[in-house]
Amino acid sequence: MSDILPLFPLPNVVLFPNVFLPLHIFEPRYRAMAADAITGDRMIGMALLRPGWEHDYEGRPPVFAVGCSGVITHMEQLADGRYNIVLRGLERFRILEEDHSLAYRRGIVEPLPERPIDSADRAGVRRQRAKLETMLAASHEFRGSDPKIPSTMSDEDLINALAQYLDFEPLEKQALLEHQSLRTRAEALVELLEIKVIMSRTPGCSNVPQ
């Protein structure tokens, strides 16, 4: 990861390592960002805007310090200058400060590698994975569908994919991203999904992720 990273701040998107994210880029400042990234190392850092961003979106409203870098794996430039791109998440980072020399935002960042997984952590992750698979199968079975989670999908990829793709609130996803190990992220993901399931069974609530 570069020490200085183009930042693409959004109010509702959190990227996780090794998960794919399609993006449509239309603002002029971020078109410039995409163009520079494509001709450079193809790296972009996704950062979540903090609540209250609406009052200064055209400026540089505050973002959460922890984000995730991604590499552009697919790019389509439209005739009017917009871009459709696909990012693959690479590594979490922390923004130390911002560089304001260009029209788009850039951050001076430090990488936040995941804590190494020992045998106890691996066993804990496997237990949480089993709980997740059971809960998801039950919730979809209730809707008459039959989801299949590939058995060959690694624990890391599954945990991060569920954290990104399930219909959680952006702040909930941000909290998951900020966990420093796969085990604690998996445990938090299970707790969050359990809360959603309980809420779905409570009259007037329907917040189970789809």
C-alpha cells in the first residue's frame, strides 16, 4: 500500500479485504481520481463519511480514520467521462492526515494488518462460521430459498464477504471493519446477526439482513 492513497469517501459503503465492490463514479473530482489511479498503481482507499456529512458534502467532511484499500480489477470509461469500476479489497488502513493538494481527497495512511491467527483463533473462527451458516440457512429457509455457501470458501473470505454484503447499517459495517482480528470480527458479526434475527421476530421490526 502506498503511503499516500486516493480516498473515495461515501456515506453508505464499507469495503472489506478480498471482497469485490462495483462503483459508478460521476463527480468530476472523483473522475480525476479514477483517471489518476488507472494510469498509476490502480489503488483507491474507501472511507466512510461520518454522520453529518450532508452539510459539507461538496467540501471535505470528516471520515472515519479506518478504511480499506482496493485495487481496480475492472474499468469501463463511458462516453461522457463517467467510470464504472470494480475494486477488490486489499488491506485495512488508518488515515494519519489528509493531503489537500489535489481536487480529490488523498490520505497519508498506515497499513493495519490483521492480527495473525493462531490455532485457538482458528478454532474460534470455525465455531462462529458454523453459527453464521446455520442462522443464514434458517432465515432463508423461512423465505423459501436455499442459499449455498461454498465449502471451499475460506473463513477469511466468508466473514469479510458477509460483513460487506449483508444488509447492515453503514456504522455497523464500519465497526466490523475496525476489529483487529478475524476472530473478533466473526464474533461481532454473529452477535449482530443474532440481534437482527431477534428484532425480526418482534412485532413491528423487520431488520434481518437479506
